[in-house]
Amino acid sequence: MTRETLSLIRHQAFIDGVWSDSHHKKTFSIYNPATGDDIVQVPDMDAADTRRAVDSAHKAFTGWKALTGKERSAHIYKWHQLIVEHAEELAALVSLEQGKPMSESRAEVQVGADYALWAAEEAKRIYGDYIPAHKSNARIIVTKEPAGVVGAITPWNFPSSMVTRKVPMALAAGCTVVLKPAEDTPLSALALAALAEESGLPAGVFNVVTASGDSAPEVGSVLTGDSRVRKISFTGSTEVGRQLLAQSAPDIKKMSLELGGNAPFIIFDSADIDAAVQGLIACKLRNAGQTCVCANRIFVQSSIYDTVIENFNHSMGQLKIGAATDIGTDIGPLVNIQGVEKVESFIQDALAHGAQVKAGGNRHALGGNFFELTILSDMNDDMQCFSHEIFGPVAAFYRFENEQEAVDKANKTDYGLAAYVYSQDQAQIWRVMDGLDYGMIAVNEPMLTTELAPFGGVKHSGIGREGSKYGINEFTEVKYRLLGNC
Ligand code: NAP
């Protein structure tokens, strides 16, 4: 996998069906996080460029909305087919710009393609309602209308599937989109736009505006401030989500916010310990711990606490850290040096509050953005790791004595995205599921993302859902039609 083999690399943004530079010609670099090499420069777009993209999406909306669901389905299906045909190249691009190993990038592209296929299928099934009326000569009909132009903003940790989780759903509902991908990882979004273009998607229906971190607020201000944009779909940190919500308030926009998490991973003494440890390896270390749903606080019942840590350490020791291009790599680097520094400071804070390092704890000998797989034990509620996302390969273990304590500690956070429970006691499973304040709960399973289910959180983890019938509703508005005297 080299830069030269990637024919889908684009170095321009995509507005109104045309590959475009920023009007002032500024660019910024995209780096390979494993090597620090500069891959390509892309346009650093500003408010004027973003307004141009909104003009284009607004202009395209009337025509796109007028298509039948079946016609929109056919367009999205063609795009999906091209995504599948180019899956290997799209995966290579994810690994190149984001650093995760190819096995994970392939899985990401596959999940993204599944969302696109689901959206293509669902475009034909955005049903309304016929409601028995309040008068004998009246009829009540409810239809679902496209929300309008969507401003979509995505993060760097899943540069491909975060795009395919939003854009095909929005298009299925009849919306048009202006997407701003993350500064670190815009290449996957541009590659998806290239495939959308090849599929014959009409100009202006899907636009991609690239911007550096410095320009992101300017782009965000246009998307939230322009009244032609009727819906914001954001995935990223709670801090930025809160800001976009406030900026959108004057215009009362429809919002979907997929924000940060602080997932508890609870292992009861009734659990199958081997299954729990293998589940924890996948849940904690996937994407080097840089996922919103990864286990952030691992609660283990006292009687099995030492055994779980020992077994986890043994399994973790089998994993190989390296560049995505190295054969056999299981865990890649962190996305940038800020991520490394954040992990270091969390470990220092935990040690200062009484934690012990059972494995790792330092920057990896490979240098750059690589970090050792780390185990911290004797964790408590006063540590930063308890209240904030670690976003790195650090497994932080907390001890609990009984079920109520586990549930109370799991809920002791402002976040409410994903929670994991390992237990073989059916009554306990139901009690704990009922007690957890989370948008998603996985029992004896470490992975819960599927296009078939509603993904999303409560409290500071966000508003709205992606995937399933719940996800598509986020891009529609209900219109009630009363027909009198008929
Ligand atoms: P982030 O800093 O909030 O950035 C997310 C996106 O927002 C990026 O495209 C970023 O652009 C952009 N942005 C930043 N400031 C902005 C502003 N003022 N106006 C408009 N856009 C702005 O988050 P991140 O570090 O990329 O991603 C990690 C976070 O995402 C974690 O908290 C993680 O839990 C969360 N996440 C949540 C989900 C979910 O489904 N709930 C999924 C994945 C990730 P730049 O990159 O240019 O700064």
C-alpha cells in the first residue's frame, strides 16, 4: 500500500460537482500518523467557500427532493456498489491517513457500506401515516418530508464510516449535504465523493468542504448560521457539539449530535471470564482505544479482579504494535502527538492518585505517535480517567463489591453513550440493563455498531440516533395534512 497505488486520493474539495480549490488558494497538509510523512495538501476552505457549498446544496435540493424514493434509492445503490468495488482502496486510505491496521480499516469500510446499502433500501420505505380523523368528512394524512440542506461534520477516528453513516441516510430522506471532514483525515471523505461523482449523483447533492483546524470554526459558523441549512448532523467531542448547538439555537435547526462517551465495561463474578477478557481486548484496544464506544472504565467484581487483570495482560501481550503497512500489526499509532500527550497526562494523574501500572505506561520504542499497551489497576473516582475519555490504549481497572455499586459507579458520569455488561445471571442482566443510563447497552458482546440498530447516546453523549428507522427519521420533518369536506 503506497500513495501511488491509491487512485482515489483527491487534493481538492468537491463543490457543486466540481473539484475545487479554496478561493484564496490556501492549503494544509495531511500526514501519515505512523511516519509523520506529508501525504498530500488539500484546500483550507473558509466562510466564502462554505457559503458556495451551501448555495450548491440549496440549489440541488429542489430537484433531489422531487425524485421518487425509488429513484433516490437507485442513485444511492450505485454509490454503494462502487464503495464495495473499491473497498480495499478505501481501507488503505483509512489506514494511510488515520493509522489503524488494515483489518480494522476493512471492517470500517464494510460497516460504512452496510449503512449505505441500508439507506438505499430504506429510501423506498419512508412511509407516512393515515390517521382516523376527528370529523366524518375529513381525512388526516401524515407524510415525512426531507429536512432540507444538511450540514454534516465528522471526526478523525472513523474517517470513512462516519461519512457513510450520515450522508446516504440524508440523501435517502431527500436532503442534500455539505460535509466537513476532520482536519487530520479528509481523504476518505474526498474518496467517497469521487465515487459518488462516478456513480452519477447529481451535482450539488453531496459537497465536501475541507478545512484546517484553524478554519473549522469559520466553516461551522456558516453551517450553523445560514438559515438555508435546516439540519446539523455532527459527530465529535461534547465540547464542540455544545458549541454547535448554541450556534444553531437562533435559527432553531434540527440537530443530531453524536458526542463523547465514557463507557463502563462491567464484569460480574457470574461472567464467563474468558469471554469477558476477549471481549474487553476488542472493545478497549480497537483503533488503539480511540473510539467513542470503547471501554473507558473497566469495573470488575472483587473476587475475580486479579484474575481478569492477569488474563487481560496475557492476551494483550500477544498483540503487535506497528504501522498499518507492517504485516501482522494489531494496533496502530495514535492519530497525533496531542493524543499521546493526553494519554501521558492521564496516566500521571492516575499514578498521583494511587493507581498502579501493571503493564506499559510509556511512549512506545517505535517513537512518534506510538504508545505502549497499558494496564492501570487500583483506579478510583477521583482520577481524570474516571470522568474523561482516555482515547488511547490504556485499560483502567476499578474494583467493585456488589451489583448496585457497579451500576451506581457506571452511572456516575455526565456521559451516556455505550455500556457493556458481562454476566451469565439472567435476572442480574435485566436488572443491570434497566439501571444503566445509557443509549446503548451490550451484554456479553463487545461490538454494538450495526446499521440495523439505533446508534447514539443520552445526556452529554448527544441527541438523536444514526442507523435503523430511528436514524432516517433524523433527516425528515413530519407534515400533517388535514383534508376537510371530502
Ligand atoms: P472534535 O474535536 O469535536 O472534532 C470533530 C469535528 O468537528 C472535526 O471535523 C473538527 O474539525 C470539527 N470542529 C472542531 N471545532 C469546530 C467548530 N468550532 N465548528 C465546526 N466544526 C468544528 O472531535 P475529534 O477529536 O475529531 O473526535 C473525537 C471525539 O468524537 C471524541 O469525543 C469521540 O468520543 C467523539 N466521537 C463520537 C462518536 C459517536 O458516535 N458518538 C463517534 C466517533 C467519535 P478539525 O478536525 O478541523 O478540528
